[in-house]
Amino acid sequence: NPLNVLFIVFHLIRISYILMFVCVCSHCRFDEIVKKSKVEYHAGGSSQNSVKIAQWMIQEPHKVATFFGCIGTDHFGEILKQKAAEAHVNAHYYEQSQEPTGTCAACITGDNRSLVANLAAANCYNKEKHLDVDRNWSLVEKARVYYIAGFFLTVSPESIFKVAKHASDNNKIFGLNISAPFISQFFKEPLMKVMPYVDIIFGNETEAATFAKEQGFETEDIAEIARRVQSLPKVNKNRQRIVVFTQGREDTVATVGDKVKMFPVLDIDQNDIVDTNGAGDAFVGGFLSELVQEKPLQECIRAGHYAANVIIRRVGCTFPEKPDFH
């Protein structure tokens, strides 16, 4: 049963606070915010959002996904573990005491949002003390699908490379998200080192354009960029690279075999959009939920569109009790 196959996800971890008040200054302390405001706690970070969405889409069995990342040995770390458990995610955190658990306050007023982040422990993941430990690496070996956000290239590229090589050597699926334009600009070397091992690459139109510029593609056509990315050198010849670029309300661009196709997103009344932050994370989560069930690419994309459509109608990366996806 493919649902019994774990998939491993790495990312910078942070708890998101959804704070319903007008604004917050960057110098405010998180404990002051908690005392003075009504706070909702959510296990956050881009990839952890995607994991939660994937598990929500699958529903049962629970703990389909195993998540690796770094937290502090503190109160917020305990909350994060609790929230991950409530989402039925099999989280195995590297816990250290040098830095506190990463936090991000999301301040919402009307349609406007501002963020105050402190990555802290998110920057402290240690390959030797966590990934290389036998009990953790055994979880990696059991997995069949892997997903890592490009943000993690800023923390532990050696961890990414080890997992990517394992996936390639064993003909497993390795997915990577470009995550942000600055990754292509300032972390080009580790990004291109891991690229030959990438089976599925995700990004949005801005990230795709920046990647193309940094690689000297000399084109702004997103379909052509997808073709060029697909044709970049690849180690495992048994799997053709899949490129998926979302474009907000515009069609999603994806390589299907040797062709590039457009997949329309779901229609939505603009008045129903509450919060677009997390839409990309939700798309990946929906995509992964079908991928681990060995569904066709078209179904993976359809699930991604559905998940994103649900998330943008709500505050934060939250979702109803059960999905309505058929």
C-alpha cells in the first residue's frame, strides 16, 4: 500500500502566531505579544505547512510523513511538538539548547499582513548530530519520496546532498522547492550541486524568472524556462525531471513527458480570498498527497490546486476538519 510509504521533509522550523491586532514593532518580544494579545499557535515553516496539508488531504493512515528540523529545548518547542502531533505528522526534531525555537509573529489587520520573524534554532540543524544518527537515518532509508524546501540550502546543504544522493542511488523520488528568488541568486552553488539529483522541482513565476536569469537562459517565457530546467544535467536517468511552476491565479506550468502543459487553477471570487500567504506551501502539500499514492501528475496538480484554493480562503495555513477533494 503506497500510503504506508513515508516521505521525509526538511525545513527551517518556526511556530507561527496568528495575532489579531493592528501592528507589532520589530523590537517587541514574543512573550510580551503572547501576554497582551489573543494568540493562535500553528506549527509553521514552509515545508512543515506542506507536510500538514499532505497529511490532511490523505487523512488516514496517520503519520504518513516524517519531518526533520531543529527546535530549542523550550516552551515554544514543546508547543511545536504538540501541534505537529495534533496534525498527525511524525516529527523527529533535532533539539538543542544553544538557540530558542524559531518564531514568527503574523500580524493581520483586514487584508494586510506583516511578519516579525526570529529564525533562531531554525538555523542550527546539525547533520552529524541528527541526520547521521542511525535511528534517524533509518527513517530516511524507509522513505520513498523526499521533499526539501530551498530555504534549507541556507542551513545544511550537506544534509540535502546526502538525502538527494540516497534518493538517486535507490531510484526514489526527490523533490526540491526553489522557495525564494534569493536562493537562486545567493545560494547558487549549493543549489546547482543538488540539482542533478532533483526529480521534481517546484517554484512560482518569480522564482522561475530569477533562476532563469541567474543561469543565463536569456528568456522570460515560463514554458521555455520549464523546458530548460527539465533538460539540466540529471544523475538518475530512470526518472525524467518534472518541473512545476505556479503563477498565482494564472495557469500552473508543468512538464509532462517532453511537453510543457498549462493547468488552469480553480476559479475563486476575489472577495473570498482571505490570506494568500501559504498558498504555495498548500499547493505542494496537495501535490505530495497524491504523489505518495502514485497518482498521475495531472491528479497531483489538481490536488495542489484544490489545497491552495482552500488555504487562501482562511487566515494562516489552516484547514477544515476534512478535505472535500474527489
